[in-house]
Amino acid sequence: MYGSQKGEIKIPNFTKYVHGIIRNELLYTIQFYRMRVSFYTLGCKLNFSESSAASSLFAKKGFRTVPFGEETDVVVINTCTVTAKAEKKCRNIIRKSVKMYPGAYIIVAGCYSQLKSDEIASIPGVDLVLGSGEKSDIFKYIKGFDKTEKPDIFTGDISRENIFSPAYSLSGRTRSFLKIQDGCDYFCSYCTIPLARGRSRNAPVADIVEQAKIIAERGIKEIVLTGVNIGDFGKTTGESFIELVGHLDKVEGIERFRISSIEPNLLTDDLIMFVAGSRRFAPHFHIPLQSGSDEILAKMNRRYKRDLFAERVSRIFSVMPAAGVGADIITGFPGEDEKKFYDTLYFLERLDLSYIHVFSYSERDGTRASSLGEQVSPEEKERRSGILHDLSEKKQLDFFRRNYGSQHFVIFEEGSEEEKMTGYTGNYIKVKTNRDAARINRLTRVKLAGISGDGFMSGEIG
């Protein structure tokens, strides 16, 4: 409130002052009207939600977002640092962007930027490097869009970050990634994510529900809940993940919610029973296991033993027999000898998993695992990875066979083939069928009628 009472702020010519702010903002927007920006996102679903939020910021300034590969004035690369392979891919994309767009303003942001900003800044052609905390307020750090001889670098102390930056994707017609949580307090011995994203934090339940309503108003039918450790939701607001899903389940217009990934020790009976009784929450759980050896799990600083994981999977199938359950596995962790690897392999064989995501251990600077001995050779990691990938394909085929002939609801989207459309069942089977424009972005009953060799099942609408 402005006025002349004691303690109030006095601004002479207040109307002129406000008009000045509006005028400057309008001129700023006009300056960039019809300029083009292109995004390249690497890594997790959380990164895709944050890239979409950044795209909205550019749109408000008058920019037009164009697909990567088309002519553009600005390139924003949202990076990942989860493995050495991910970092190498980031560097390749940065160099490719500089070569493709020699006159474009190149911005590199995110997890890799947070941890290795100098490494990125040494790549000729980069103009701006932003850390994980800075990328949510990107225009605060942009002085202009002229190429620079030396890039500007802005990376704060992420360990002190306590602000949750909301984000959700709106680029697709059928599915949106909704960020509900950021950061992690677990500090697994192999993982750099707490170093790149900071401590666990979240927005209030009410704010996230409002974002879900906005997504629903855009006609999007599926929301995927994303974060670093979403089961840890509520650390900063005194709420809980089960409270959040209970409120989201009541949002009208959304046909399906999907939980992206949840730690086994945070996958409670209450949550399993909630999903089993919900019409909107998909019967699909992605649960990181990482190893089937309790000794290796302890070295990884994981917060459970393998028996808990097996018990959680069993509990899911006791109330949702047709559920889809996937797992993450890291092979070649320091100290994983032949016996411990086969302990993991045999443990996985006994579990009713529908797929396995396999990762070879990658040494990361700043983690406790990097100082452990008993390193596994690259050749042995590759051999073990091949064995686990073969097992994953077998698990998926068995899952498809169990679902053959059954009926499921699918939300279809455009397929990569001109005459086909694709979509996922609630239990995460990717289905392909003949294109019918009237069925796209609609919940459609489908009979699973065949198994293809490319990770799809064929569907019959009827």
C-alpha cells in the first residue's frame, strides 16, 4: 500500500512510475518478438518439465519456440550428469549446436552445468552457463543475445538452495510431466544428484493441484508425476506424498496419473492400496533396486535390503495382479564380484518384473563410491550388462504374453509411422494400432491382440 501514513513507502508520481515499468517491459518484449528459440533436453522427465517451463518464459518475452534442427536465434541445452556417458552426450550436443548454429546464442544449463561449468565454458561458441538453481530464472542472467568471446557463468551454492521452482510440460497433446519435488537427501554413494540439485524440497499440495488443473484445462489427459525422489515429498511443507495423490485423484479432466519412480522404502502399503482403488492412478510402479546383493546395497548406501524390494513387489501383485512393475539395476559397482553379480541375476529372475533398466556403474567425481577399491573392468561391465539386457527382454516378452488377449484402456498419440498411432496402457505396455484421428488423446478400450518385435503390442479397438 502506498500513501503518506507513517511507515508507508512514498513514491512521487506513482502512476508515472508504474507506467514506466509497463513501458519498459513492453519494449523488452517487442525487442525479441518473433525471435526463435530451440531447446535440447537430455536426461530425465524432470528435465523435460523444466525445459517446458523455460520455453514458457521465452514465449512471454515474444520468442517463438522451434524444433531443434530448424533455424533459430537462441539454443537452450538442458543437461544431465547422471553418468559419464550422459556428460559425453551433453558435450557432443553442445558442439553440434555450435556447428549447426554458428550465429545463435548458446545457453547451457542444468545438472552438468552445475557440477562442471568450467568444462562447458571451455567449449568455443558457448555464451551462457547456468547451474541448476539459476535455470528457472533464465532471463535474470541474460544481458543480451549477442555472441560473446567468453561465456558468462552463473552457478550458485546448490546445497543452500531451498526454493522450489515449479514446472510442467505442455508440449505434447496427451501427456504432461508435472514436477512435484526436487533435490535429494539420500546421498547414495554412486550418485551426484544431491550435488547437482541440492536438498529435497517441494511446493505445497495446493499449488501442485492448481498446476494439475491448468494442465487439464489445456486438454491433456495424462500427468506423469516427476521429481528426484518423489516419495520424499513433503519435507519442506509438512505434508506427504499420499496426501498429494489423494488430492490429485479428484482433479477433473485428467484421465490418468502415473507415478514415475519411487524408492522401495517409500512405497508404503497405503500408497499401494490407494493406487489399487483409484480409477485415475495407473497400476504401474517403477522401483529402483540397483543391486540384488545386500552387501552391495550397503556399499551403495541404499536404505533397504533386497527382501524389502521383493516384499513390495509381492504386495503390489496381491492387490493388482495385472500391474506393470519395472526396476533399475546398476551393474559393475565396485566390489561386485562374480558371485554378487549372479546373486543379483538370480534374484531378478525370480521377480515378476515387466522390464529392467540396466546401467553400467560410472565413476562420478565427488561421490564416496569413486574412492572404493575392487573396480570392475569395462569389459566385464559390458558382459554383465548384456546378460541383464537379455533378461529384461525376456521379462518384457513374458509380461506381454500374460497380457495377450486382455482388454486395457489406452490414451493414444500420434505414432512415428504415418498410418499408425501409439499409446500406453495403464500398466505400461506400449500399444500400436491403425490411426484414427478421433481416438487420439482419448481413453480408448483396446484388446491386446499381438506381440511385435519392436517393444510394442498390437491393439484392436472395439
